[in-house]
Amino acid sequence: MSALTGYRVLELSEHVAGEYCGKLLADFGAEVIKLENPEGGSPTRQLGPFAPRGDDPERSGLFAYLNTNKCSVALDVRRAADGQQLDKLLRSVDVVIDDHAAGWLQAVGLDPAGLETGYPALVLCSITPYGQSPPPERSHAEDITVFHSSGWGYHTPGTDDPQQPPLKGAGRFLPSYEAGLEAAICVASALYEREGSGLGRFIDISQLQVLASRADYVLAQMVAGDMPVGPERTAYNLQGPAGIFPCRDGFAYIWMSAPGHWEALRQLLGDPEWMTSFPENWLERECTPERVAQCRHYLARWLETQDKHEVAAAAQQLGLTLVAVNNASDLVCSEQYRYRGFFHEVEHPVQGSALYPTVPYTLSETPARIVSPAPLLGQHTEAALAAAGGEL
Amino acid sequence: MSRRMRGGPLQGVRVIELTKVWAGPCVGKLLAYLGAEVIRIESEGSLDVTRTYGVADINNAPGFQSVNPEKLSVQVNMKTEEGIAIIHDLLAKSDILVENLRPGAVKRLGLDYEAVKASRPDIVYVSMGMFGTEGPLSYQTGYAPCFAALGGLSSRVGYEGGSPEGMNVRYADSTFGAAATYGALVALLHRRRTGVGQFVDVSAVECMSSMIGDTLMDFALNGAITGCDGNRHAQMAPHGVYPCLNDEWISIAVGGDAQWAALAQAMGKPELATQAAFCSLEARKAHEAELDALVSAWTAGRDASELAAELQQCGIAAARSQSSLDLVADPLLWARGFYQEVSDGAGQSKTTLGPSWTMDRAASISHGAPRLGEHNAYVLGDILGLSGEEQRALFDRGIAR
């Protein structure tokens, strides 16, 4: 058995955050029952990337990725709530994951405040952009607006050029993935306690807070008054010449903060003339903007003649922190990723076979596994009906 | 029994940290915030550098305090066999060990998984490395921006057609810590149900890749290598960050035609919604530069907060892009208890970050980060059962302090 085998999870989620949380639980053997609107299914089925094969609602690669190992039961939640089906389902599961807007749970009869009396053993986890009681000016959100509420947007990139708009971060769904991960942490800990107490609990995840907490090292210092706060977009920055530079075949990132890094660079470059004008300990003690600019100028000229993987390997041997800026292809080709089995081949009945990314942790006794591809819409409705005595 | 029964789902769980800097301590912080008793083993000869960054007083270092609230500290000299033996004794009475030392360090100390299993067969052992503990690149080390670069994240962040800018330099460590925390909890749950412990091996670089899973799926399905896309989103337009008064910015995301019509109305140009160039998502994507210019010209004269509130009333996702000043003043973050008061050993009060979540029967959080060795007597005496005399003998010989 895997670590979560035997737990039943009802997934009411229809967005990336909640579906990702459900996926993280299903990885370890939890039985995740995904309720889908019979008319078209989860909205994530309409989001790309799309497979070259297949038609709606089965062509979304996003849905295929987020819903491995799950069951799909086509059932209109609001109608199920009006009848007794939802209540019956809720009594048969250990966990409910939801990511609809604040207030939606009450609307389907699952009031978090009444959980203790209605479903005392249920672990109910809600993921919303701003928590269960958002102020009116935070009623509507998408990942980019949450990212920008959290401080990460304003400081990405950390530039002082007012002409450059701040960016949304990596890809479309980083705030959702982060919140889904945090939700999985809370659910796992709640299940741990429930093994002893038999009690469920309500968990309220705010994407804003999850993202803000990912800057805890700086933000805690700021709110404590130990680090200055202000309107500067450079407020999260570190000084020094570190950064991304173009190479012959892509980009490389170099980090330099200590005399050891400087010495390693000197060895790698064969003691070039330009380095002699810098004090040995300048990175730690005399890191002036002029020196940073000068150093970056020479680093850029050198790196544009290099190949990213080769120069990174040579640098690491000498103790210089220089790495390739990888893209999706680099990751699939990475011997380290192959060694750890990060990509896993999954055969989807409509989309065909593809190498899916998996999870960043290996567990020696209960490794995460993709046992089945994402379900077709309503694939498990009949089985669920039969199990419930035909009354779903 | 743990000294601090603070409630929360992990009350009664004991965690030992052999960690440095940010990512490893973040695991302990999350577990402590869920109610676990978390003990940092510290050694004066190999101090966490965050205890010394920018300050003379190692017990008053803001960086250290930011990621170590509600933990205990015991000081053990790890350069002595007797010190290592004490750590083994402590592990025998603990549930989880978290380590993020340099590759090979725990092996040299005699504290690798095999060695610890001899003291505590069902330990949940969490190891954190840039690339994980095994494999051809596991010897390599780096800092947070390296994780993001190697994991594929940085290549996605930047202006269209430009060089990658990468995520902000502070991004990665806490995400790495969160992923390790989930792995630890799954293993802990498995142990509770079966009695079997295990080794959890977490890769920082893979953590970053898991934050762009859909990008990797596009490559898996279509061979697509997606680079920097500015603030674009394939299924929304307008979707971006637009200038406002006083060098402020507003983020706006328009999900469908109805919202676009509402935005056009708010802009005072309802006719835009029906113009051929903008009447559908496809059309708006095809004329996105023109669309962004129109929106920017309109937002430029407005106050970001007021405009966000106004657009929200029209049902449009919009938010001020918050600076650090905005964040520490954000009333919602205060109202939800994200900022909390804790007190240190000397009774001094300090504001810090609480947990990201709220939950029923949550753990209480009231203590700040520990002074070095603040809990020696508790750990050596109450947990390990050493008498005052035995503890003094250890102090005198420099094994513990």
C-alpha cells in the first residue's frame, strides 16, 4: 500500500489550485473522486496546452496532468446538493477539496461553520485567492492579480526602471500550484491528527498568504522593522554581479558573493587582465555599483562565447556557482532527472503517450506513482452509482 | 511528552533540524506552525550564517529570527564523538529529522539515514539537496536562483523576445521547504498507520520544475519550448500589469467577452467591445499590443488602489501591484493573523509572519526564534534524562554549552 491508500477524497475543485492539491494526494494512493459538471466537465478541460490528438473535452494536456490517478463522476453539484446525494457522498469520504470562490461552500450546503455538527470527521479544505472573507475590493481574482497582491509581482524583476512593467512570474499558474501544495500539507497533517482523535477540521487556504509566506525570510524582517520597506521595486534584491547572461546556446546564471567565487572565476578564466583592478574581497566588502557594472560587462563578453552546460560543468568543478538556464527540453534530457525518474511515461486513452513531470521528492517506502491517466469525463459515474446502490 | 503542548494537528510530534539558512529551517517552521515540537541542533563551530549576517549579536539576528519562530535550540558540539552520540540519543526519541547540509556532510558526521536508523528504526528522514542526494549531479551546490534557473522556471520569466529575467532572487527556498514538508508529512502518516519509517529525498531543482508543470506538458505533448512571455496568457486578454499614477501599477486579467465588455464600459469606450479587432478572445490576442496600449493609456492617469476597487465592482479581476510598504500595511493580512506578535526568551515582543493558513484547532504561536542553546536544559535534562551534574560535565568538556 502507499501512504494515503484507503483515504477517500471528494474533489469539488474546478481550478488549478484544488486540482493540483488533489493530484498530490492521489500520487500517494488516496482515492480521489472528482465531481464534474456533466455539461463539459471541469473548466480546466478547456485550458491548454492541448494534445495534437483528441477533441473536447478530452484534449487538454493541463487537465491530463492535474488529474492523474483520479476518478471522474459526472454530477451537477448544485442539483446533488438539493437532493441528498451530496450529503451521502460527504458521509462516505475523509477529505473534501474545494477551490470555488468564497461563499460557494455555504451555497451548496457545506457551511464551514457548521462542519463540527454536520460532518465532524470531515477534513474540509478550501483554497481561495484571499481566504473565506475577502473584502469587496478583492472579490475577483486570477493568478496574475494574486501574484501582484503578494509582493512577488512588484519585485519581479527587481528593476528601478519605471518604463519596464513588473512581470507575472513563471507560466500561468504558479500561485495556484503553491496554494495547492500548501493545502496538501495542511490536509496531510489533519489526517495525521484524525488517526488519533477521529476529528475533522476546516482549513482555509488563502493564495495571497501562501505566496506572501514564500518570501518569509525578507517579509518577516520587514514587518518586524528590521529591514526597510518602501516603494522601491529593488526592495527584495541582493547586491552583487549575479544574474542571467546569454551564452552561445542559451543562457547561464552566475552567482558570486564570496572571495572563493572570485578566486574560482580567476582560475576558470586564466587570470585575465581585467580582474586585477578589483580588490580580492570586493564581493563581500567593497561591492560598489561601478565594480558590479564593470564585472557584469566582462562576464557578459566571456559567457557569450561559451556553451551553457559545458561552462557550468567546468565552473562547478572549481567551486564557482554557475548553472545553465534550462528549458523544458533540457529537463527531459537531464541525466539527473532521468536518474531520479522525474518524468514518467503516461498512456492517455485519447491523447496517447507522453512524458509527464512528476514530483520533487522520492520516498523510499511509498514513492509517488502515476497508476492511471486522468479520467475521461464521467468515466466512473456508473461505478460510483453502483457503489452507492444506484442512488447518486 | 513534549514540553510545549500548543495544540494543532502535529501536537506531540518531535522534529530535529540539522539545517542551515532558509530552505531547511522553513520545513521546521511549517511543522512547528502545525504544532510539532521542533528542535534545532546548533554548533558554535558551525553556526548557521543567518545568525551572523549583518549583526554582532547571534541571538538577535533578524534573518535567523524570520524563519525560526516557535523552535527550540540545543547546542551540541558536532565535532566530538560524544556530541554525535547525544544527537543519536535525541533522535531515538524523535519522529522526523530534517537536514539540508552540504552534500556528504551527514555521512561524515555519522548521521546519515543508515546510521540514524540504528538509533531510531522508524525515523522519517528528510534530506534536502539542490539535486537530491543521489545521481550524477548530486555533488553540485547552489543558491535559490540556481534552483530556479536549473529547474526551468527562470527561462519562463522575462519580456517577450528578451533575455530571461528570472524569478525574484528570493524565490525558491520556501517552495523547496514546503515540498519537503509535504513529503515528510506523507511519510509520517504512513508511519502512523504501519509503523514503518522512510527516507525522503527532496530535490530543489525539481521543486522549481513542479511549479511549471503545464509548461513541461506542452513539451511532452507538442515538443513546444516556451520562453519568456511577458505578462501574456494564451486564454485571457487583456492580461497584464499596467502603469498608474506615481509609478504604481495595476494587474488586470480579463477572462471572457462579458468581462471585456465591462472593462470597455469602465474605460468609457463601450464600442471597443464590439469592434472587430477586439470582439473575441481570438481577435484581442491578435491585436494584443494595440489592446495593451489602449488599457495603459487609460490606467496611466489613475490611482492604482482606487482603480482596482472600481474594476472589482464591475466583476473584473484587478489588483494593485503591492510593494513591500503595501504588504506590511495590508489590512487583510493583519485581520487574518498572517502578521503575529511573538515574544523572545527575554520577554521582548516582535512581529513576525504567522502561518499562511487558518484552521480549526490550530497550534498556538507565541514564541520567537530561540537564542543559541536556549533549551539545553530542557533537551538534555527533560528529554534525555541527564542530571544537572551530568549536564554541567558536558558543558565543562565543551560537548554541549
